[in-house]
Amino acid sequence: MTIGGKPVESAGQFDVFDPATAQPIAVAPACTPDQLDDAMDAAEVALPDWSANLETRRELLAEVAAALEGAATDLAVVLTAEQGKPLKQARYEFTAAAQWFRYYAELVQKPDVFDDDDTGAVEGNYKPLGVVAAITPWNFPILLASWKLAPALAAGNTVVLKPSPFTPVATLAMGELLREVLPPGVLNVISGDGALGAQMTAHPAVRKISFTGSVATGKKVAAAAAADLKHATLELGGNDAAIALDDADPDAIADKLFWGAMMNCGQACSAIKRLYVPARRVDAYFDALADRARTVRVGPGAERSSQLGPVNNAAQHQRVIDLVADAVAHGARTVSGNAPETGYFQPVTVLAGVGDGVRIVDEEQFGPALPVIGYTDEEQALQCANNTSFGLSGSVWSADPERAETLARRLECGTAWVNQHLVLAPHIPFGGVKHSGVGVENGSLGLREFTRLQIIWRAAPANTQK
Ligand code: NAD
């Protein structure tokens, strides 16, 4: 672990598994309560200097970006070993994280001027909140950490970061790398399970929690934040609907739909998880997607030919198997591709013949299985898309982008794409509505979530004399 700029071991340890083999490949330290206190103390001690000097922060965050790019190829091997994703995609996490750091290193946050006239001047300044507890899931450990670290540090906060116990090693290695760049205590990286996450969110030093993970855990984090009136940004699960209108061409959009659903083996919060198509075109979409499911190369992430890796962990693997089996029991027909029989590999599966009310449609599958659902009219499709407690993102597909946009605007979600899905950028805010989250990450609004507003109200000279 990295605490106060130093390497720290722990008496307790836990195993980390390679999802391609289900074999243990590393042991990670289980942070003790005392070590958590040390990390929080280090973050508090580092806070005054770090928050005082914007120019130093900008320079060092640019150096962080360069360090991540420089280490991307080596650390991708570590990330692939514990997460499962193909090397190229693991490498991308580091280079994309570098983009996020560079964006926030350069972002200028100006004070708001509310009044400036002969009655006086009123200005709003954005100040850091203090120590941030950052907690990440296992699907994009490095990229999602950068969504938190880059704006939190840019705004002048210090951070204690905990990755998922399924994927701690690459994040711990990133902490080690950044010891060389950041002053001691500015970024502390610890590892452990959900109990450690709960201790972090309850810790009195923390003023802001930035959490990405499931809805169930998000509710616990929100309760912990409420108990101490901490700020919290919650990026939670999704059950994204894509709606193809009757003028969309299945063959022309099948590739984008397939990768919008299957990227990272379907383990993306804003992957397509339900595809609604006109009832008479279900077969056309099913066949086009099934062709791709049959031919996509699923294999160990370390092998160059692999386009998709395994599901990350045993519980998630079993969940996807169960949801597909439940759909089949409810009359679904399926086409599945090939996958190795070791580890947590799961063949890519396309389903048809089930709709709302069946688990794989109603719940977040978070794996390589996509239901194609027929609708009779657009209003019905929209109603189904919105008939969920999730509200992360969604998309509408049509030969007529204006027509698609009219419907997309009525999707109850944080991001609605037109003729695309899963497109993200550092300068575009991202966040969910309903149970998919509270607050946003990315862009200048993402920076603002790590700040508090102070109003400076200056009396006009004439008023001062009164
Ligand atoms: P999870 O909720 O099980 O775990 C997420 C993190 O929370 C882990 O680090 C875990 O150790 C920690 N944790 C567990 N219990 C805790 C507690 N009581 N208090 C504090 N922290 C605790 O989620 P997961 O299975 O790792 O990730 C998958 C989920 O994340 C999916 O639902 C997915 O949609 C969601 N996700 C959302 C986004 C987004 O931006 N909206 C992005 C990626 C993933």
C-alpha cells in the first residue's frame, strides 16, 4: 500500500485471482484500522500545502499523466492478470486515465462573479472539501480511479483510494508509481474488502466520498455519508436500453450495438443491457448479433488474439449463468459463441423471446448476454426503457437522427446517445438519475463536486462609509 508516500505492508492478506484460470496469482494487503487511520492522518497533514498551490498541482498532475503513459505497457500486464480484459484494453485504461489527468491539470476554474457594480461586488470561489475517500469497482479499476483522483487532486483535496478486492494490484502499483510524483500523503492507496470501504466512509477525517459500484452498496455509502453530513458522489449501476426505430438498418448498426453491449465482456455500467427493436425485425437483429457472438474471439486477455476476456469473478460469472438459465426457463431462445472452459469464461450470448418481467431484462446482468426484445410501437418501447429504477444512460438508433433525438430526450437517464452508445470523454459530465447515481463525474461539473463554495461579498466604498 502507499501511505504517507511510503510503502506499507500489512499482517493480513487476501488472495487475488486470475479470472482466466480461477487460480490465485497474488496476495494483497488487508489494511488494518490503524493503517486506515495512518492513511487519513497522512492525507490531512498533506492537505494545507497541496491545497495552497494551484500551479504546483497543475504541474504535478501533468507529470502524473506522463508517468501513467510511460508505465501503461508494463502495468497493463498486471491489470489483465487480475481483471481479465485483453492487454490492449488494459493498456487503454492507463492512457485514458492519463487523458483525464491532463484534462484536469489544464482546466481553469474561474470564480463566479454574481455582482460587480456600485452597490458592491459578490464573488463565488470554489475551495477544496478536504480529505476524499475514493472507492472503485472491479470493471475499470484504473480509469474509474482517474475519474476521481484527477478532479479531486486538481481541486486541492487529498485522497485515500481503495480499489475492489477483486482487482487491487494494478491500483496498488499505480500508487507505487505515483509516490515518485506526488508529495507524501496527497494520494494514499490502501486495499481491503467492503468492511474497509465502510470504515472509510465512516471515518471522521473524510469530508467527501466518491464512490463507484453497485446500487446496494451505494445506498450504504449514502447512509454513512448522511450520518456525518459528508458530501458524496455516487456512480451506480445501470440497465441501459437501446431502442432501434423502424427505419434503422440492423446490418448497418449491428457492430455498434454488439460492442455497445459487449465491450469489457458486458461489464460496463453504461453498456447496452436491453435492446428494443420493432417486433417484425427481432429476427434480423437477433441474427446479426448472433453472427458476431459466434465469431468474436473470447480468450485469455494475455493472448493477443483475444477480443474479450473472462468475466472478472466467480460470483459475477455465476450470476450471468443464472440469468441466462432463468431466461431460457422462461422461453428464451439463445445463440452463444465459443469460450474456453477454464476460469470464469462465459460465451457471448444473444437472447430473444423474453421481455419485461424476466430477470435478464429487469436486472443489471453486467456480463456478455444481451436480450433482444420486440416492441409494437415507439411509445411502448419508451415506456419499457423507462420502466426501471435505473437511469444511467440509453440510446436511440434511426436513419433520421432528429427523430431519434426526439425520443432520446424522453429517456429517463443521465446520458442519452443518438446512433451511438458508450462514448465518454473527460470534458463531458457523466452521471446517473434515479437509482443509478447522485451527482456527476467528469467535466467542469465533475471538478465542482470536489469543492465547496465560499462567497466573498465586498461592500462598495460608498457603502463602507455609511
Ligand atoms: P460493489 O458495490 O460490490 O463494490 C464497489 C466497491 O465498494 C468495492 O471497492 C467494494 O469493496 C466497496 N464496498 C463494498 N461494501 C462497501 C461498503 N459497505 N461501504 C463502502 N464501500 C464498500 O460493486 P462492484 O461489484 O465492484 O462493481 C459493479 C457495479 O458497479 C455494477 O453495478 C456497475 O454498474 C457499477 N458501476 C457503475 C459505474 C458508473 O459510473 N455509474 C461504473 C462502473 C461500475
